[in-house]
Amino acid sequence: MTKVTMNVNGRSRSGEVEGRTLLVQFLRETLSMTGTHVGCDTSQCGACVVHVDGQAVKSCTMLALEADGAEVTTIEGMTNADGSLGVIQQAFQDYHGLQCGFCTPGMVMSAKALLAENPKPSEEEIREYLEGNICRCTGYHNIVKAIMAASGQQVEPVAAE
Amino acid sequence: MPKDGGIGASTKRREDVRFLTGTGRYTDDINLPGQAYVHFVRSDVAHGRIRSIDPSTAEGMPGVLKVFTSKDFEAAGGIPCGWQITSRDGSVMQEPKHPILAEGVVRHVGDPIAAIVAKSREQARDAAEALEIDIEELPAVMNMREALKDGAPQVHDSLDSNLCFDWGFVEENREAVDTAIREAAHVTTLELVNNRLIANPMEPRVAIGAYDMAADSHTLYTTSQNPHVIRLLMGAFVLNIPEHKLRVVAPDVGGGFGSKIYHYAEEAFCTYAAKVLRRPVKWTSSRSEAFMSDAHGRDHVTKIELALDADHNFTALRTETHANMGAYLSTFAPAVPTWLHGTLMAGNYRTPLVYVNVKAVFTNTVPVDAYRGAGRPEATFQLERVVDKAARELGIDPVELRRKNFITEFPYATPVAVEYDTGDYHATLDKVLEISDWAGFDARLEKSRARGKLRGIGLAHYIEACGIAPSNLVGQLGARAGLFESATVRVNATGGITVMTGSHSHGQGHATTFAQVVADMIGIDASQVEISHGDTANTPMGMGTYGSRSIAVGGSAMVKATEKIIAKARKIAAHMLEASADDIELKDGAFTVAGTDKSLNWGDVTLAAYVPHNYPLDEIEPGLEETAFYDPANFTFPSGAYVCEVEVDPETGKVEVQGFAAADDFGNVINPMIVEGQVQGGLAQGIGQALLEACAYDDDGQLLSASYMDYAMPRAYDFPMFKVDSSCRTPCTHNPLGVKGCGEAGAIGSPPAVVNAVIDALHRAGHEIPHIDMPMTPNRVWSAIHGGAGPDKDGETMEERSVGA
């Protein structure tokens, strides 16, 4: 077992890990931060996306040891300072961009990374960017709308009453 | 309406906040003190005899607590099947035992052989590598028609054959249907495959068993759509635990789509092992494991014949289907190709004579059961494909052929034993033609042609039966369960309400919509109403969520319970206001004596119920809590019309969905935003089935599509923005909310619309292709255009190996 220390959502966190311990296991099991999810074992689904030193990473493809000393941001770190939903999170609620919620942490983290590199993405750019995030509930329709709305672009409102 | 949203409001979902902040509580997020971990050792062959299992090395590995085999479960029952089908000859279906761990024989890749429990997940996995299992591989049978031939490998030696049942419906119509088809002016015939799929909710299954020695009671945390059903099946049939000693909790569940209805061996294992080991036992499925242990869906091979008279009226319909059951009967497997399929074969049409024959077959594959739509997509697909083909053969407009044969008067008793209460099929058809801009297709076609692309447009109409179901009826049809739903409405002293429902939400948003209904009925804010579900310890016995039943059946139970609450509160108010209960009006959360300004707020009355100082104690009990069980009088019958528009690249065969429009009639709608979301998600699964998804086995029974590297899950770039409309509303006549259910429609109506569009595109380009099986991969489409020999000339690529075909 080896000790790793990383800054997670602004707090220094440490734990003992095996060489084979994945970053997602460290987050979920060692730190009990269960917001990051595991939906597959081949790095396809994207439910485990977190940011490591500002880059979106599938935390199931990275060893905890590799993140030693890194700045890690997870879904738990996405709210505003007062605990209210951040812009992307709020847009997902406003545009019904989630149903069962399981893929949602990864979707939000990927959306954050997308908007950091492309502040006004087109619908097509959003759909292409989400290649590594699978959602089985929404048909992606409202996820795409939520990300467009979070980027400040006009989108149609949700269903008329 | 409550200011924060009542019936009909697109209220934002309250459950979103925890899901968006990483504070949901899914089963895998639960860890119990001292828990151990189980790893299942699964068969890597499709069929084999277990010669020996030597656990000695594995047992000595670090952290290993116990190696379990079938010997440990000699006192346990098999995993039960919840529906019995009777064959045409009057015999009941063949029903083999489905053990928790394989008893001497493995019957599909993934069949669990042994289970290793260790102190850590890694230790259990490491020990699995050391478990010595000697298996004699036996010939396997994958193809259903092969399985029914003499001399075919037998999936179960204990059975007479691989035929589970041979069902005819309606058997008395058989000869009349045969005659009508023989004498018809025109008969259109189509043979097709409804491709095998894997549900793939994004949350893999998880089970945690725990045993409380002091109380001699068990708790199972599990990813289930129906915790009470699991408690009943596992307690009564598998482990012999009475229900008062067994609590089943299904907390936040990350999608189900049918695959989390069933009672699975892993649930029974963890519950049992926790008692043996005196510590909690946890299992978390890997995705690879999910592919070979979650029940699969669809897998029908069908021949359908539609007879028409000279005026193009449908006169008879005959279908023959082979339905794959897999190696064992999953919980509701026999109901899917029979009562959930045959009863829908009339579709939206006045066809007077229908005969459905289904042969259910055992093969060496993972068990097959309900997947979003369950039987109804299979019925809709074949019917809407054959109607389209008939229109093409007769040279008439597919829209007009449908219109000519639509049912227009309700209630309508079909020749397949169901009665549609309401519907307006012309209205949904008109609506979808409008929102899809059907009339403007030619201009878009020209633009596609200018780019060298083929373009087609396809229509499908659907009917489905939801709100399953009247218990006395399904009992006659072979169900071994009642299909009511329940709700307890608990009003607290200060007026806040907790509703405990037997329905289960795993993405449907019940916490929001159910609160909208109760709040609307009383006239208080929805924020005053909390919905509790998923724990058998604090909810009344309910049958759970599937078959688009939650609002129609669970919602109705909640309405009934709330009506009881209101009736009692009215009596309390009458006493306090010194008036007759008949004169008390409830509006906007206030009780008023009609025609006066004498009034009490909701909170005044609820407080009186629990502080009954001024209270009619000689007439009514204190407290304000009511339970209702609701058993529906009939199914509900949502319907709709879908239009798909595609572009096909003739150089590659790739199909691109350019537009998809859905016009649904769900009756009354509680929350339009959530309803539209349900349809959008269903469309993605249906389009996925049509273009991408296939569960593929090779001839030896190896599951080829056992990861997201191999199973084509739809991605965001596979779809355009959808046009979804639920404004056509003919309310259900037999439930109090007038609702029909919306969960499965998208997956039911979309596959035939997509295939009809692709076939249309090919025909417009001069390729007279009658049909292409799903998924319509580039290879299949290219091969169809270019006369059979695809880019892969040796025949089938992996995605083309549909099991049943």
C-alpha cells in the first residue's frame, strides 16, 4: 500500500492505495465520494468523468497513484460557494437533462470541459463532444439543450403546459 | 393550481438536485460495516457438464471467507417464473428449474457456477482465478429453428424438448383466418427478425444482503424496479423467509427499462450468504458481467401475413413467431411474446380476424424477458412493416391505407380479446404529418439527391396496452401475481404530507409528478408533499414500475387514498365549523361552508386530527392517514403516430436520421416536460434498435457483444433533435386521472418508422428491396443496394448474427 495525497474539490485528501487502485475507486471507496459513478469496465460510458489538473479524465482509466499531487474536481465540487447549483447543473435541471441521474455526473463534468475549450458550441459540436458519455434515458435531446443553454445560447423552452 | 405546480404543469424535478450534486444514493453507494464482497465465477462455455469443482486452493487465498457452490443451496428453491402459459394442446409450458448456482450443468455463457466471498473485492477476484473447475463442453444450440429439430442439443435433459410452449391466439379463429387469407384479393407476406437487445441501464445491478441475528431478519438492498415483488418471490419461493422477516430496499436506481424487474440469483445469493457468514455480502456487477447476466430483450423471428379485400380493407392477419426464452425462464418471460404481444396484433385497425401463433424456445443463451415495450414493440414492428409493404405492393399511399382501416369508434372490442376505451388515430396522424412537415418532403428529397444521398420518409402508427393490469383478468391468463398498486397518504399534524407508494421511480420523476397530483387535489403547494418509495419496510405492498403503469395504476391508488383523506378532513372541518359535511367545500387548501365566509385552512384541520380537543371522536378516529389499493378495470391504450426521415449514403450504406416526429395520445398529462423526456428516451432506444444495437452470439454460444466496445449503444451524434407532441388527448375512461402512461411509447413506435423510411429511400432510388432486418447497419444497407454481397463477402459480420435468425 502506498500513500497518495491529492487536492479534491479544494481540500487536501490522502489515503492508502494499492498499485492497482483506480482513481474512481479511491474517490468512491477511500474517500466515500460516491457522486462519481462506474457504468462500464471498458472506458466507454463516461459516468466516471472527473477533472484532473483541469483536464476531463475518465477516472476508471487512471490509477490513483497517477493522480498523486493533482488537483481533482468531481461532481461534488460543481456547486456554487453557497451550495446552490452551478450554471451547468442548473441548466440540466431547467431543461430536464437527466432522468435516472446515473450518467449525469459524467455528463456535467464533460460539459464543463467542453465549455472551457469551446464557450459557444454548436449543437453538432456538443453531440460530437459527448461521444464518450453514454446516456440511456434521455435520448440526449435535453442534455444537448441544457449544454447550449448553459453556454448562454437560445434554446426552445421545455414542454409547453 | 398550486403555485409551484399542479396537474399539467412542467414542474422542474425535485430529485434532480441530489443527482446533480453527487448526493444520490444508489445501491453501490451503500456500504455496511463489516461487509464482504462476492465474486461470481461464471461459465465461459454455452453448454457444459461440470465434472468437478475443487475449491481447496481458492479457499486458502488471502481474505477468502467461503467458496459457495450449488451444494450450499440444496435447501433453496429455484428462481421462480411468474407467468404460466398454456399451449394450444392444453398442456402447460415446460418450466425447468433455474438454480441460484449451476447444478451440474451450465446452460449459457455467464451462468454462475460458484461464488467466492472475501473480505475485499480484489481478494474475491484473485481467488476466482485459483478456483479449479473442470467442465466437459457439450454441443450448444443457439438458433431457435435448429433447437426444435429432432436430434438438436437439449438445453434441459429433464424436458421433453426445447419447446417451452406453442401458444395459439385466438385459437377459435384459426380456421376462419386461414380461410380469409386463402380467399383474399391480396395477401402481403413478410418475414422478419426482431433483433435481440440488451437493456443496458447505465447503473449495473448491485445487491447487498444483510442479516440481523438479534431480530432474525434479513435486509436486501438491490437495484430493483419492484422491491415488493422481489421480497415475495425470493422470500416465498427461493429462500423460505417470511415477508415480515425480510426487508427489500431499492434506493435510487439508475435506470431499468425492464431489466431490473426480475428476481435474479445474485439477490438470493447475497441474502443467503449474509446469514451464513454473519456479515453483509455485497455484489456489484461489472458491465461485462451485466451483458451476460441481465435478462436480454426481444429476439423474435416472425412471419406475418396481411389479407386485404379488393377495396383495401384489412380482412385477416396471421402471424407465426418463434420467441427465444434463453436457457431459463426469467420472471415474466412467457408473458412477453404471448399476452403482451398477441393482444396488440389488431393495432389501430379494424382487422376482423387475427390469429397469432407463438413457439417459445429454449436456447443456450442468457434468459430473455421484457425490455422497454415488451411484446408491444414486436407486435407493432411486424404490423406496421406489413402494412407499409402492402401499400407498396398495391401502389397506394401508406398514409391512406392506414386511414382507411383505422378504428374510429370507441370503445372498440378487438378480435384479440382487448377493448380499447378511447383513441383518435386520425388526430395523431394529422398531428404527426403536420409537425414532420410530411408535405414538404419532396423539396428535402431534391436537396439530398443534389448531395448524392438517398432520402426516405417512413410512418408508423402504434397502439399499446399499459397500466397492467386487472388482476382477475391476468390471473386467468396465467399470471401468478396480482397487478394492483398501492399508496398510503400520511398527513402530518402541521399539514405536510408523506405519500408512500408501491410504485418505484428509477428515472421517471415520481417524486415530482406524484406530488403534483396530491397537491392539486388538496390545493396546497407541491412542496408540502413528499413521495417515499422503494423500501418494503415503509411502503404498502405494491407491484412496482414497469409496463408504463406508474401513473395509471400507482397514481390511481394515490388518488383513491387522497380522496379518503379529503373525505375525512371534510368531516373534521364540518365539525369544527358546525356545519354539515355536505356543505363543506375544499378549494385552494381551505375548507369553507358553502355560501359563507366561514373557513378553515388545511393546517387547522390536520392539526385537529392529531390534537383532537374539538373533534367528533364518537364518529371518527383521530389521525389522518389512509391507504388505498387500486386494481384497474382495464388496460390503458396509449397510441400515436411517428414519422422518421432518413438519408442513406449509397456509397457506404450508412443511414442518418434527419428528422423524427412523434405525436402521442397519452390521455391526460401530469407533467408535459417529463412526458416529453420519456418519449425522447424511448425514441433513442427504438432508433438504436433499428440502426445500431444487436446482441450477437457466435455459433458456439460465445457472446460477442459483451462490452460497450462491441454492443453499439447510441451516442448523442446518432440523433437529430426530436419533435415530440402530446397534445392529442383522449382521456382514459376508467381511471380517475384519465391517464394512459408514456414510458414505453417511444421504443414501440419508432423501429418500424425508421425501417419504413430506409425502405422508402431505397425504393425512391429504384432499389426494390422488400425488407432489411434490424439493425440496419451500413453493411446490410449497402449489401441490399448492391445485390446481396456486402463489403464483407464472407457473409455475416458480427452485428448481423442475430441469435434467432
